[in-house]
Amino acid sequence: MSTTRLIGLLLLGGGIALLLISVSADMIGLGRDPGFGYQQMGGTSVGGAAAIIGSLLYRRG
């Protein structure tokens, strides 16, 4: 497995994990305020971007 493909796979997995944790933070007890706060928006955005970049790197490698 090439290095690019491995990095892509790690980014994809990490991005999906961050995305899921950010979206479900209130349900699992990590949310501080009720509703969807700015920290959850940031985690969702970063997780989604990492997952997209990871999938592109995985496909490219």
C-alpha cells in the first residue's frame, strides 16, 4: 500500500469519526450547551473536510 493511500485512509477514518462525534455530542454527553453550537459546527466542518480529502487521496493513490 502506498503512502498516499495510507494517509488517505487515515484521514478518511479520522474525519468520519470526528464528524460522527461532533454531530452526536449532545446525545453522548459531550455537548456543553443545548442545541448545535459553534464547536459542533467546527468539528463537523473539519471532520467532513478531512473525510473528503482522505477519500480523494485514497482514490488517487
